[in-house]
Amino acid sequence: MDKEMLEQFQIIIQEMGNMEKRLCAKIENDIKESETRTRVYIENQVTKRIDSLFDGYKLVHEKQWELERQTEALKQQVDDLQNRLAALESRIA
């Protein structure tokens, strides 16, 4: 009887070990699937948004540079007009 119980316990322990191995394999598989889904999401969603934000940043920077160039040209025109006005005023005076 004790021998039978010992054999039953050994079988139970062996089955528990097998269940643990299957459970660990399942968990590892689930983690890998989750990791794959996360990578795909990042590649499809986040990367596209980062690229779009970068493109927008470049456009804003280019527009700012263009506006700065135009502002400098207008300043130069104002300076030229002020010089011409000063020269005309000096002739009149």
C-alpha cells in the first residue's frame, strides 16, 4: 500500500512537472506574440506619426527661413528708402 501511494505521488509530481513545462511554454509563446504585435504596432502607427511630425517640422523650418529671408529683404528696402529720403531732404534744405 505504501509502495502504491509512493508510485501515485511520483506520477502526480511527474504530471505537475509536465504541466509546469507546458504552462511555461505557453507563457513564453504568449509573450513572443505580444512582443510581435507591439513591434508591428510601433512600425505601423508610431513610426508613421514620427515621420509625419518630422516632415511638418521641416516644412515649418523652411517656411520660417523663407519669412526671415523676406524680412531681411524688406529691411534692406526700408534702409534704402530712408537713405534716399535723407538725400532728398538734404537737397531741399
